[in-house]
Amino acid sequence: MYRFLLTPRWLGYLALTLVAAALMVFLGNWQLDRYHGRTAINERIDAGSTMTPAPLRDALPAPTGGAGSTGPAPADRVTWTKVTATGRYDSANIVLVRGRTVDSEVGFEVLTPLVLADGSAVLVDRGWIPTVPGGGATTQPAVPAAPTGNVTVTGRVVSSESGGGAVDRRDGKLETRRISIPRIAKQLPYPVAGGYVLLDQQAPAADAAFQAVPIGHTNNWQNFGYVVQWWLFAGMSLVGYGWVARREARRMAGLDGPRTPVDRAAEPTSSASA
């Protein structure tokens, strides 16, 4: 009954089905890798809430280049972990990151280089402040002064953002849309660590005008849903091929021939309906 499956047409159908199923399995495996990666990020975020802060250099190696250079990016295993560092804020090179939203309100994140004892610096995200009331989204806010003298910061290690974008200086402050450390570092007179620190605590204490930048968990379950979806599609394509092949086999064997239509008008009327 199934010898027709060896014909070129049906072999072509089989090849297309297998290729489609393999592609769907591949996409499912890719989403599974993303699920595991995002799950690991969420676990590091949760662990960072209770872990003892590690020295900055355990997570961010010192940059080895000259002024304007950038050190190695943090390894995946240390992103969102908690570190501590001591240095002096460079208030002459504050970086305003515009277009940042907290609680549905647009404002700025304020980054300030913390210059360390070895002469290099790490960018510290000191927090979020809203836009000027009545001003536009690009109107620079009044930024609270950074503490002078030695400052000890504790916070999370965050990787440089992708996308880049221009870094301009306006009214004595650097401005950008994305936290691209290599681009920001080119505007600074010292080498800069390859990741930045999202501030949790500071001594002396941070100004009350700053609002902590929330750390959001990644939506790893969305990726898991895609895994199930793609694998189901792969299985359905194979089942669908088998169903079509069986229907064709029954047709060729005459098992699914057309049925004789029933003439309802010619049927005798039952006594119950009389």
C-alpha cells in the first residue's frame, strides 16, 4: 500500500518535512539555550541581593591601556554580582543617560567616574532623577553634587550596553542615550573598567534626590514557551506527513471511495411521524 512513498514526488515531500522539522527542532534548542542563559541571569540577580560584596577587581580586571581605553568586559558569571570599591568621584565628568524610565516616568540616570588608587576609573550609576518639571525630555536636571574625598561604593556589576550612540558634552556634562562604556571612555582622561557599577550603597550616603534604578528579572519563561511551541510544530509536521500518506494509501486501495448518496425523499415515512 505504501510503495508510492518511494516515488520522486513523495520522497520530495518527505525531504521537505524532515528539513522543516529539523529547523523547528533547531529553533527550539536555540530558545532552550536562551532560557538557560536568562535563568542564570535571574539566579545571579537573586544571589546578589544577599551575597557578601567582593572586591571590584575580582569581577572587573584593571584596564591596561592608556587614557580613553577600556578594560575587559565582565564575564557572564560575575554580571549582577555585588562588588565594592573605594576611590574619588570625578565630578568634572558626570555622564547623563537620558530617556530612562522608572515607574513610567522619564528621567536621567547619572553616571560618575570613580577614580581608583591605581589611576583607572569605574563608572558608577548613582541612580535616577526625573526631568525638570515643565522642561523637555532633554532638559538637563539639577544633579546633586557627588561627595568629595574618598568614597566607598557597593553595587552590582553591569555590562556595557549594546547599540552605542553619540556621547556629547553639553553645559559641562557628558550626555548619551546608551551606556556604551567604550564610547564614554573616549571622553575621559584615564582608562576605564569594562563594566560599570549600579549603586546599592555608598559611604558617605548618597543624596536622597536619587532614586535607585530597579533591577528587572529577564522573562525566561517566554523562551521556554517558545521551546515547547517549536518542538510541537516539529512533531506536528511529522504527524501531518504520516496522516497525508495514510490517506493517500487508503485512497489508492479503494478504502476511502466516494459513498453513495442517500436519497432521503425516497425513504418511507415512519408511523411515528405520520
